[in-house]
Amino acid sequence: MDADVVIIGGGIAGVSLAARLSPHASVLLLEAEPVLAHHASGRSAALYEPRYGSPAVVELSLASGAFFNDTPGVLAPRGLMMVGKSGDAASFPAESAAMGLEPVTLAEAIAMVPVLNPDSVAMAAYSPEAWDIDTDLLLQGFARTARAAGAVLRTGAAVTAIRRHDGRWHLSTAQGPATAGVLVNAAGAWVDAVAQMAGVQPLGFTPYRRSMARIPAPGGLDVSRWPMLFGAGEAWYAKPDAGALIVSPAEEHGMEPQDAWADDMVLAEGLARYEEMVTTPVTRLVSNWAGLRTFAPDRALVIGADVREASFFWLAGQGGQGFQSCPAASQLAADLITGRAPDLGADLVQALSPGRFGG
């Protein structure tokens, strides 16, 4: 198939860009897996907390707020609470304030989360300004928009070779050849591998594993209105999900790109850190899994044309903030590809550009 733009990667980054671009150009999206959002996008904690992440990520997430507020059903109130031990006293105020949290008393914290252990929780901070994201509704909405405007979204279409010839990109895929004038690299943990395949200099992305466990609701309680819980220093987190809790050790373990799985020992250590702060022990796991959060060296997204090859476009390094930043990130990418002036400020555009890594 011939297209103006081919997007490699069918996670939220690639699919949201396809929706933005398809009214203005012919778009072909290629996803290696049998379904969209199989890897990191399908294993997200699914929270919109726009003050979480590096400064550039925070700006991008805040700029996504209008889209979320205007899209019915995508967000649902959740709230966010950070808890700390006495040994966290020195760092806790700055850490919680950076995420927009306000101090609450231990009694107020326990009223919201009854299983908090007053013998170990020494401080708490809370904000209602955090929301669950219906990730499937968001992803499928973008996919429908893209298809309605003529985009072709192919799953099971792993890219096996890429070459530049006569001003166009020529790709070999599991579903046959494709050509395009612009190649967008939205391949998640595989972005540097795709760049190498295309003869473009990799930028030094690192995928990090993060493990998750689903546990029964503590004490059989109704957890539906509990906030998401963060341990100070992001030593663990827990979030209500479909009547249960998902608990993560919040680890960052550098790995090669792969279909990640949870590390049992790391998971056990993280669950122990969670258990230290609550009164109900974890007696069994319902399930466990892991995903890869991929970061650029400076932990900001990379959005823009490659410095050496202008027809190769980076949309990469979401690092766990892909869903909460995708409305603004996809619009910026579409603006840059189509030559429109971005609505985002020039300083932010530069902070996200691959040009920040040098030429």
C-alpha cells in the first residue's frame, strides 16, 4: 500500500496520531501484534494525574486536559494520596507538593482508606485532582476516528525491513510491502530498533520493566472510592480496579525490548512495602503482569523530525505517561508533520524535539 504517512506502532501514541493525521493525509498504521495496544498501552495504570513526570511531560499532560474534559466517559474521579513513614519526613513535603498534593491528617487519610496502618503511616497528602482513564474507550475512539477518515490500521503487520529510495520509504511487512513519504516511529520499546532498521541514528531510549499484581479487595471492603495510593519515593503504588487492587513495586529495571513479564522476587518485595503501610496482609494474587516504560535519556517525550533525516519522525519515550499526554502529543506531532503552527509554546516544542540531542 502507498500512503503519505506510515506509522510504525499501534499503541496509544500511534493510534492517536493516526486519528489526528487522517483528515489531512493518507495514513497507514502498522502494528506487529494481532491487536492494538498489546504492550505498554495495554498494561497502563490508567491514571490522569497531570503533575506527574518531568517538566515537559507535565506541560504536555496539562495541555491534554481540555480534550479529556470534552470527551464524555473517558475520565472518572479517583484522587491521589501519598503516604510516608517517619523516615520520609525530610523529602515528603517537597515530593507531595510537586504532585499538587495537600497535607491531610492521619485520621483524614484513614477515613478515605480504612486499611492504612496508623503504626507505620506517619504522614499523608491528598488531592482530588486525579482521574481514572478509560483507556479502551480512548484508544477505540481514536481508532474509529482514524478509520472514518480513511486511515488503514493493520495488525499482525510486523515490519521486517526498511529502506529509503527515490524520496520514499519502502517497508517490508508480514502483510506485504508498503511505501510512504513520511515514516513515523511510534514503536514504543522498539523505537531505537526501528531507527536502526531505517538507517537512522538511535537516540538512546531505555525500556524499563514495571511489574503489577492484582490482589483481592483488602478485607473484602468496597475499594471503589479509594484514591490511588503512592508510597513516598514511589516505592510502591496501589490503585482500585474492578473491585480489586492493583499493586506495583514501581520498579525500573532496564531491559531489552520484549513482551515483559513480572519478576516474582521484585513483586514480593514491592508487596511487602505496601503491606508495611496497611493493616491487611496480602494472602493471594489474582494475577500479575509487567509492562515496559520507555524513556529517552532526559525522560521527556521525543516528538519531531529526525535531525539528519527530516522524513523520519519520532513519537517516542512516553515512559508511562502515554495515555495522559496523548491528546496534546498527537496534536503536536500532526501539526509538525503537516506544517501547521503548533498551539503549544515554542519552548515546549523545543524541549520535546529530537534536536535537543544534537545533530
